[in-house]
Amino acid sequence: MAEKADDIFKEFKEHSISEFFNKNRQMLGYSSKVRALTTVVHEYVTNSLDALEEAQALPSITVRLDRIDEAKYRVIVKDNGPGIPKGFVGKALATVLAGTKFHRNMQQRGQQGIGAAGCTLFAQATTGKPVHVTSSTGDKAYECDVAIDTLHNKPILSNVADIDTAKVPQGLSVRGEFGGVKYDSSDHSVFEYLKRTAIANPHAEITFIDPDGGEHTFMRAVDALPERPKIAKLHPLGLSVSDLFEMAHSSQSGRVTSFLVDTFARFSQDKANEVKDTLKDIDFAKGPKELTWNECERMVATFKSMRWISPDATHIVPIGEERIEAALQNILSPESLHVIERKPKVFSGGFPFVVEAAIAYGGGSGRKVEGGYTGVIMRFANRVPLLFDSGSCAITEAAKSVDWRRYGMDLDSQAVSVFVNVSSVYIPYSGVGKESIAQEDDIIDEIKLALMDAARGVQRFISNKEHTKEYEGKYKTVMRYTSQLSQDLASITGRSKEGIEERLEKLVAKQYKKEDKDEGGGSDGKDNG
Ligand SMILES: Nc1ncnc2c1ncn2[C@@H]1O[C@H](COP(=O)(O)OP(=O)(O)OP(=O)(O)O)[C@@H](O)[C@H]1O
Ligand SMILES: [Mg+2]
């Protein structure tokens, strides 16, 4: 061996999490140029929507893109939210893995405390510039520049200045310059992202000023705030050994029993006794911090063998049938629209989720392509549009498994928009970029059922439409002969041609109306055709 361990390990170094993400930006969505720009907008807009939800106010968000050169853009995102107190701005926008959301079990768009700091990293890595922030919490306002000391994952604040609150509206405004990005009008770009955000958040007003100065406003389709999500407790069936071990070791409870009953959903005193009876050698009177890994392992195995009431799903806030309908009517004006909200279900034994699906047919649905239309699948998780990594997503998988032709539809050649939103406190994303939902069987099955249900509604509309067309054709053909027939009958009977013709027409119309009633089915969706 030429090199000794001591020599080799001279190179040994520790790295910070921001250094890691700076090197592995593609993991956060900063890969292709178009995607990178959409990712920046996505991170800021989801933060604004989360902040407004928490402040319980209707969002008005403005996104502005300025082209600096071919691959360099300025992004400005402004909201009317609560703002960020000065003491937290560095941690919030310039520290990776810091935020208000990671540690609580609540249905929010953001989870990890990476998004905004990732944008700051991306700005400084591609243009060398910090991100400029203006914030007003209503009673205090300031502006500053934020950057990240990547070696230590620490914020660097500069040019901090207080501003008169009368001079700035309440909320947060961020302005950054980003390189290696591009704006275009594809399905993966900022316009489509904001359009879909507006569809899934009909209570938000979103204005977009594109790089050519074009202004687009997605108006609010409903004025009522969505219900505020509640903090959820983990269900015993959704617990891993390390969850239990870590939660036990950070618990303030005095005894293992009270820790279990207070911390987890559906854990009654009776249930605690049942666990105690099964694991007689574990001391349930000791502090939870004293639980060993092995004891936690045996407890989790015991939980899995017990019967539990399913997890409570009241902390899940889906968009709601009426809101989806209002939003899709507002933005797509389809000929036919069918929205389905399924009841809460559970994946992996302990994680509740709700699927909502809609199919919009005709009107502004689908996408125009040369020579016609093509169908579009709009994927959402907790109301956030997922534009990338569609191949690995449970929604794509479910949509692919539906036999659309059976319902009279063809997603390759028709103006159809398929909408799916999965809501859960624990969306199983397939990566840190949060662009696709892991292919859990329970989730795929639910989406498929919802889609088939919505598809049946559209199928009724299509067959009614075809029937009406056929009926009109027949009616016209018969009517073509009534004039000649009336003439012949008049000459045989000696009565007036006009009188006979009028009665014949009435008779034909009556007969066809009757047939139409007998054959045509009803429809429970909104058909505008
Ligand atoms: N527009 C805003 N208004 C108020 N607070 C904000 C705003 N944007 C960010 N924050 C605060 O900054 C924190 C960090 O944001 P960041 O996007 O990095 O993480 P996150 O949203 O918690 O999780 P994720 O990484 O999944 O996006 C948030 O948790 C929130 O407390
Ligand atoms: Mg975020």
C-alpha cells in the first residue's frame, strides 16, 4: 500500500448542506433552463400562498419576469401576506433547511425549508448577486439583501434599511437575478405554471407580467378563504421505528404510556394497555427518553399487528368540488365538465389522503397543436401544479391505466383536460424537487376510480351530443320530403297544400321529440354544449 490511512484522511472534510445543494442543484429542480426559471417562480409563489393561508387572507400575487439577456432573467414576486419579521429573514430565505413548516404535521405546500434558500443559492451561483427583499409586517417595514455563506450554511445580510410602513404595502417582495434560465411558452413554463396555480387556488388573484411586457391576470373565481388546515397527529400504523425513537427521545412526557396516548392519533388508554399486555417486559412507567431502539422496533411491530380505527382525515383540506368547478369554468370554459371528490383513503396503512379529479371537455380544454388538439393531464399535490417528472408520477400512471376510448375520449387527439389533485399532510414525493408523487398502489387506485367516474359524466355528454346530431340529421331528411308529400296529398284529397304541410311538420316534430326523450339520458355534471 503506497498511501497510509493518515495521509489519505488528511483530505477528510465536513461539508454544509448548502454546499451540497450548491453542487447538486439539479436535485432542487435547477436542471434545464426552462425548468430552472419555473422552479424559482414555483418556490416563491408556493411560499406566498402558504403564508397567506396561515394569515387567513385572500392572496394577491404578482410575478414579473424581465429579460436581462438570452439566459439571464430578473424575477420579482410580490405578495400581500404577513411578511417576515426582520430577525427571521436570514434564516427564512438564506439558510437551507430552516423554516416554519418542516417540524409540524400540517397540510401545507412547503415542507422542507429548502425552497427559498435554494433560490438564493441559485441566484448567487449563477449571477453572483444576492436576493433583494422588501418586507412589511404591517407595523414594521425594511429592505435588505440576502446571500448564503455556503461553507457554513449561514445567512449574509447586507444593505439593511428600515422603511416607512406608509410607503410599502404589507407583504413580502423578493427580487433576484438568475442565470442559466429561459422563458418560453411551453407547457413547462411560468405562464402554464401560474395558470394551473390559479386553477387549483381559485381564491387567489395572480398577475403575471411576462418578459415581453404582456400582462395576464387570473381573476379570483371564489371570494371565500379555503378552510385552514389543522395540525395532524401521526397514526400508529404510519410510524417507522426511527420516527418512534426520535419522537420518544424529544418528548417531554413523564411516562411511555402518556407519551403514546398524547402523541399519536387513535391511541386511547385501552390501546396503551393492549400494547403493555403484549410487551410485558418493557417498562411503560419509565420516561420515553429511555426507550431503546430495540424496544421501539418491537413496539412498531406490535402496533402493526393490532386493530386501529383508521386515521382521522379531518385535517386534510381538499380544494372542494364547487371551487374546482368554478375555477375550471373560469379558465377553460369547457363544453362539458365533471368534477369528482372522493372520500378520504389511507396509503401505506397510516397516511390519509383525498383525491379530487375533473375532466373538462371542449372549449378551452386540452392544447392546440398543428392540425387539431391534444389532451392535457394537469397534476397537483396539495394544490401545487406538478409540471415535471411526469413519467414517475402516480397521477400519470393512473391516467395511463384508464381506457379512455371506452368513454368516447382520445387524449392524443381531443381537447380534453384531465385534472387531478392529491391532498395529504404526507404527500409521498418521489424526490426533493417535489415534482411527482410516488407510485403507491393505494393512491393510483383512488385516482383511477375518480377519473373513471368523471369520464362517465363526459361520456354521457358525448353520447347525448352524438345522439342530438343524429336526430337532427334524420329530422332534416324527413322534412325534405314533407313539401312534395303535401303537394301529392293535396291533389288526391283536394285540400290545401299549406294546411297539410303544417300538420305534417307538427307530426314529424312531435314524433322526434318523443323518440329523443325515450333514448337520450340525463347528465349530472355541468354541460354547456
Ligand atoms: N412570502 C412569504 N411570507 C412569509 N413567510 C415566508 C414567505 N416565504 C418564505 N417564508 C418563510 O420562510 C420559510 C422558508 O421558506 P422555504 O421555501 O425555504 O421553506 P418551506 O416553504 O418551509 O419548505 P419547502 O422547502 O418545501 O419550500 C418558510 O417556512 C416561511 O416561514
Ligand atoms: Mg417553500
